Amino acid sequence: MNHLFVDNLTVIDFAYLDTRRGLVGESWIVDIVLAGELDEQGMVFDFGSVKRTIKQVIDERVDHRLVTPMDQPALEVTEEGDRVSLAWQLEDGGLIRHQSPAEAVLLLEGERVVPSAVSALLEAELRAVLPGNVTGIEVILREEEIDGPYYHYVHGLKKHLGNCQRIAHGHRSRIEIRRNDARDNDLEREWADRWRDIYVGTEEDIVEQFVENDTAYVTFAYEANQGEFTLTLPRRRVYLMNTDSTVELIAAHLADTCKQPHPNDRIQVKAFEGVGKGAIAIR
């Protein structure tokens, strides 16, 4: 048996629902291993085809979606045509509601969203698009190893022409803040704590704020070219910005906010959006 591997094939940036943590942004690095007989080229599978075929399936199936475990009593799901409505009960008594086109949601078998469950789904779907000489596939999903502070955040970019317009997709992101050219560990930890499992919302997307069962809620809604999106969640799980939440604007917001108590210092923020990409703002 011959084996072909591709490390760091792609990164899946997505969000998922958890009864304790709520709406969680996540980024998983994808490695794959293919097993099979050699073809007429002396290959298990051409590397170019790996990137085109396998990466496309992985990106389309999971990337920038809200992954929701189906076998979870906390969940109520309604499917009407090409739209899906979700209601998710939190352990602390709060509720998360999400409405969107069906393509923005992945309903996953199981009670929790874990790498093994997503890997099994992808392996099953990839077998249908691989040539006959490929007899085995392993999809390995792993988090980036981060040696400093990081946070999980979820957002939506209504003006984006691609899948970032989906109102609930997210990232696991490191944060680097320098004050006078030296890493400021206190500021980095402060933001990592503040943005732990947070939804970064845009003020102009708010359509309603209300209190229900002693819990304050905020509802975001907008129409993008993929359709209409609505998200309601407890206010304490939201961080509001007065701009959109692109990573460039996030970096600028963090730098401006860090600058306020240190007006005479040089502040540099390197804000990551998932793995290996992001924006830098200097004030």
C-alpha cells in the first residue's frame, strides 16, 4: 500500500454552537493522508488534483459555516425550503437564535462539534470524488499551536461578496500587541480574556434589543447577496464595534483602544484572522 500526505492543505474557519461556551469561532488546520495503488503516472493522486478537488470539497462543506450538532437536546431546528432556523438553549438559561440560507449551516451528527466528527463527515464525502485507485483517506484536523494569548471570535461581514458575509462564522486567533516596540503581555491577555468566545457585532446591524427572562438580548440582521441573515444572542456575549468587523478594522479598533490609556506610547497591534493571516495597525 502506498501513502501520500499533504500537510497544511487548508484552514477551516467556522463557528459552532456549544451549550456552555455559546457561539464559538474556530480555525482548524487540515492535513490529509491518501492510501492506494499507484496510477499510470506512478502516483497515488496528483498534488495539483489534491489542491483542486479535496480542498474544494473541504472548503465548500465546512469553511465559513455555522456547524451545529444535531443530536443535542439544546437544539431546535426548522428547515423551510432553502432556509434554516436554529434555536440553541445555553446552560446558563440564555438562548441563541440563528436564521440564514441553508448553505451557511452544517448540521452535524453527534452531540458535540469535535474534530473526529467533522473528519468522518469529510472522509465520507471525499471518497465519492477520488479516483478508484485511492482506497483510503484520512483527514486530520488540528488547532494551531499558539505560544501566547489568543481568542475565539465570531462575526459576519454583510458587504463581503464571498462566504465571509455569513453572519456566524469565526476564527481562533492569536493577538500580538507591542508598546514602544516591546510585547505587552498584559494588554494581550486583557484582550484574550475580553474576547474569549465573543461575537464581534457591528452597531448598524442591530435591529432589536430586548430583555427576556431577565436576560438582555441583541438581534443583528442584514441582507447580503447570499440572502437574509439574522442572529439573536445574549448581550453579555457580544462586543460591539461602530464599524464593520474586517480584520483591518479590528486591528485599528484594538490599536485605538490601547492607545487611549497610553497616549504618548507607540502602539502596534498585529491581529490575526485565523491562521497565518491578519492585519497590522500602528498608532
